[in-house]
Amino acid sequence: MTRTLITNGMIVSATGRASGDVLIDGETIAAILAPGQAAGLGISADRTIDATGKYVVPGGIDVHTHMELPFGGTEASDTFETGTVAAAWGGVTTIVDFAVQNTNTSVHERLAEWHEKAAGNCAIDYGFHQIIGGVDEESLKAMTYLVDNEGITSFKLFMAYPGVLYSDDGQILRAMQNASESGAMIMMHAENGIAIDVLVAQSIARGDTDPRFHSLTRPAEMEGEATHRAIQLAKVAGNVPLYIVHMSASEALEEVAAAQHAGLNVFGETCPQYLYLSLEDHLAQPGFEGAKWVCSTPLRTKHQHHQNDLWKGLRMNELAIVSTDHCPFCFKDQKELGLGDFSKIPNGIGGVEHRMELLYQGVVTGEISLERWVETCATTPARMFGLDRKGEIAPGFDADVLIWDPNNRTKIGINDKHHMNMDHSAYEGFEIDGKVDTVISRGTVVVENDTFVGKVGHGKYVKRGLSRYLH
Ligand code: URP
Ligand code: ZN
Ligand code: ZN
């Protein structure tokens, strides 16, 4: 077994930081040692990585990605191969993607399809959540089976996208009751899709067809209302753990915070796009350009306090996790499907490569601490979603490590740092005061010296346990 020693770095965890050396034996972290202690103990390594002046943190865990997702008449442009290589470039060592079941399709068959897409094609480890787009007797039974046998312990439901993935309140309640029994987590896309579809139809009929109307027809109140409803349903269903995905609106955050203060098992997730991008500066760019930033929930106006509230929510742990909701589409031929009708623009932004970078910039600007960066991007995602060997640098954990250089810089852009399979970057021109230096996935170096040195197929499927966040 190969032994690797990372020396002289600043090891940062969710709770603190200390200088030290990390000893990796094979795929596992074997020991944390005082700087230089290894030599005194007669410990030798096959490889030594000098991390002087750098942070040594757990590899990023992105629990919300959509590789190869069929959506909006097309398919997300990153395959499991291109998407996981890009993730590695961004310091991410595990993703949790979504297998999709729709009305009248079998959960088991659809999950098998997703396994087929991913198996042997990933550069880093991966797990699956299961989307239940058709709640019925069969899918409810399958949910329990997946928890007990397949390492899938979280299920995403949609209050949005009527006719596609939408569940009504009765279906949601039934799925929640089922999850409550098995101990699983419900992930909710909380937007009032029925009301939104009325606003969308009215907007198109008026001739308001530009991309910016995507946000104007999905008002923050519709996110707040659905979040409130989801929380009430979860309470009735036995206080089932409820995780509200991709939150963008202050109104929704208020609902999550109130539920938490009332002692409910409710958790929030946001994404870099909601912390940094806005209706005015991005979605409302002239002509059809704004299509690049069509995603749901939508980018919000910068003239209200959504972004400030989201950063505050991250500091207060009202938002526990930052994921990307990586759902990339090229501008050409994909986003262009919605030319003349914003409702036909496939929803999604690609960002799996840039979450660690963008959130680190929040450390630089003083929005969050270094420890909170680690906590929201690695440690809590692992605990929340039952990735029992990941998210910490500690003996016995998988040797998934990001060495981060705070004295270097990253320029994001299609001709700068960009490895996702997209013809544009949602973060074009962003500059970060820090840089991914070295990435290690289960003991194997996958990125170093500005080069991807990993192997497609190295990434393994990870069966997940129940959420450790509650226990
Ligand atoms: O715009 C988004 N979020 N696309 C991906 C599907 C989803 O709702 O997460
Ligand atoms: Zn969603
Ligand atoms: Zn998503």
C-alpha cells in the first residue's frame, strides 16, 4: 500500500485549525502528526507532499449535481466523466447526483439506468439521491427498499414543474410518511409550480418572453409559500427530516429559520449562484444572453436583501450546506431552445468546478470563517447525507484531501480555468484570492501542478447511511 505524508500544512476542520502532518496509508487517513513527528517515530512514506503555507482540508462534497440529466427537451451537457473530472479540478472529491423516476416508471429501473451512466466513468466517488417524480404504491415501496439495500437514504420531491416532476400535497405527505418510517431524508424543490405556471402563461401571452421573465414569474413569495407548506407537511408526517434545496429567497429562509427555532428537523441549502449572481446583472442581460443564468429557483433581484440574508443564514447555520445544483447546458443549441420563449430554456447553471473557489472568496471578504467554509462544503454534507467515511481529516476516514493555496489566485472563465463541458461560464471573469493546489481522492493524487492526473473509473459508488446530522 502506498503511504503519503502531507507535511507542514495548516489542517483546517469545521471546528478549528492546527499545523500538522497527515499520514495516508493506502486509501485511508492513518494519522495526524505534529509537524516533523513522523521522522522521530521512524515513519517513512513513499511520497511526501510539502504543504508549507497551504491549508489542508477535507475534499469538497457536492451533494447536488445533475450529470447527464434529461431535462427541458435536452440533456445536461456534463457526463459523469466530464463532470467528475471538472469537480476534481475544483477540489471536490465526492458528488451525490440524482437518479430520476417519473410517473409510470419504475424506481428500480431508473436507478439501474443511473448506475449504468456512472459506473466506471467517474474520476471521484459518487452517490445517488433518488428523485421520486411519480408517488404511487410501487415507488413508495421502492423508497423503503432503497434505504435498506441500496445506500440511498434521501429522496427529492418537486412542488415545481407540473406535468414533469411535480407531486401534489397528498403525494408529498405520503412520501414523507414513508421516509419518516425508514429514517430517510426528504429533499424538497420548494416553489409553488401550479401558481408559477399561471404567471408564466400570462407573461408569454403578454409578449414578455425574454430570459429575465423567468425570475419575474417565479416570485420570492412562491418560494416562501412552498417552503412553508413543505415544513407543515413534514411536521404532520412525524417531523421527517426535511432539506430544502437550492434556496434563493429571504422569504424561504425565514420559514426555515422559524421551523428550526420551533425544533423541527428542517435544513437549508443554498448555491454559489444565489450568493453572487443577480437578476439585474446576469439574467436580465440584453437580448438572449440572460439564458445562461436561467435556473430554478431563479436568481433574485439585487435590490432586495436576498444575498445578504443568505450569507447571514450560512453564518447562523440556518443554511447548513452549499452545493452547486450543477446542471449545465450549452448556450448553443441547448439554452437556445428557449429563443423567443423563456419557459423553454432548459433550467440549470453549471458550477461543480467552482464552489470551493467561490465560497473561499466569502472567507476572504469576511462573510464566513475558514472553518465554516470547510463545514458547509465538506463536513456537514457528509454528516447530513450519511457519507460516513468522508468530510473529515481524521484517522479512519477516506483520504479525500484538498490542499488549498491561499497565496495564489484563480481566474474563472471559458479561456481561463474552465473544465466543465459547457460553451460558457456562469462566473466568467470572477477572480478568487486562492487556488486549488493538490487534490487527493482516496489516497490517489488526482490534481497537481495544474494538471489532472487522475483516472476516469477511479471513482466508486458510495452507499450512504442515514443522516448523521440528527444523531
Ligand atoms: O434549474 C435547476 N435547478 N435545474 C436542475 C433541476 C432542479 O430543479 O434541481
Ligand atoms: Zn430543484
Ligand atoms: Zn437540482
